[in-house]
Amino acid sequence: MKAMILAAGRGERLRPLTDTTPKPLLQVGEHRLIEYHLRALKKAGIEDIVINLAWLGEQIESYLGDGSHYGVNIIYSNETGQALETGGGIYKALPLLKDVSDADAPFIVTNADIWTDYDYSSLPTQLTGYAHLVMVDNPPQHPHGDFVLDNGLLKNIEKTKLTFSGIGVYSPSLFSSVTETIFPLAPLLREAMSKELVSGEHYRGQWSDIGTAERLQSLDVCLQGKNNG
């Protein structure tokens, strides 16, 4: 199984930190944000990883190299010039994510700007639909959530919702109708949900969305405390 780390974002809400350092390379605790994902994916037995690049992407490629330092194989999908949004970024990287022995094999995608202790090995390696998303409790900055989890299926209906963690498993078939190059992922997911083709799970462990300097600092203090405890 292959994985993709979304690392092309500008990180506007983290400026001025991200004016000179790409968000995935910001440090929390002992490591850079993106390193936590590389280590967790390696621990789960996932070694073939695609990373998309846009803003200051050359710094990410220079820092991580080919991934051998982490025991993984990194291939870069360069979006230099204009970030393609989440859906467009995944779509552009599809040729790199497809399994040569099984063109329909699903793949993992995770946001670089989250921190979690989620175990990637618990994700499904096969899908009955088009996607499987990891949902979490709604954080203070996103109190209304994203989607409803109902008997293992995700739905876009008006009930109590959970927040999408940024971790998911996707089938290449989810993108079969795509005709654009720059587009968000959410509309594709909502369409698939309307056909009951998106499963989900509720993760209750540790998870943080590093969207602001305050949340970055809070997580750093927390991790530093664990390392010193």
C-alpha cells in the first residue's frame, strides 16, 4: 500500500513563520511536523510515500531527500507555480500512487499539518466503496464538524457531525469523473457519500490540527513535556 502526504499548502494562518519555512517543516517537540507522519507510516509498514510540493517545496525535498534516512522511499509530486488544492494535488499524483500490480488498489492520504498518535496500520487495505475517512471529535476551532458517521458510513446530512481528521484511504475510482486540474476534495466526497460509498471510523485518541501559531506552540509545549517527563 502506498501513501501520500499533502505538503503543498501556503500556511497563511501561520505567517510569518511560514514566510521562510514551509509548514510541514515547522518543529514541534523533537521533530518536524512531517517527520511524525513518515515515522508513523514506516512503523505501519508503509514505505512508498508520495509528497506533493508547492510553497517552498525545495526546502522539504532538500530536508527529507529520498526518505532513506527514515527507512522509506519518497517520490515528490511538484506543483510549482500554483498549488492544486487537495483534490487536484491527489489527482496529479495518481500515476505515482497507483500500484503496478493492481491499478485499482487504494492508497492512504494524510495532511502534513496535523499531529496524531493514530496507528496507520489500522486503516483498511481494501475498500467496498470509494473512500474511508478517519473522523475525530470536533475541536474548538471547528465546533460544527464536517460529516455524520452513521453505522460505519459517512453522510452529508444535518445531524451531529464529526470532524474529518485529514487521514483517509481512497480508491482511484473516486477521481474517475474528474475533468479539472485544480479542485477541492470535499465535493467528490460528498457526491460519493450520497451513494453510500464512503465509510468512516471515529478515532478518539490524540489529534491536533496545526493551523495557527498558538496551536503549534500549545502542541510543542505538550510534546516537550512528554519528552521531559
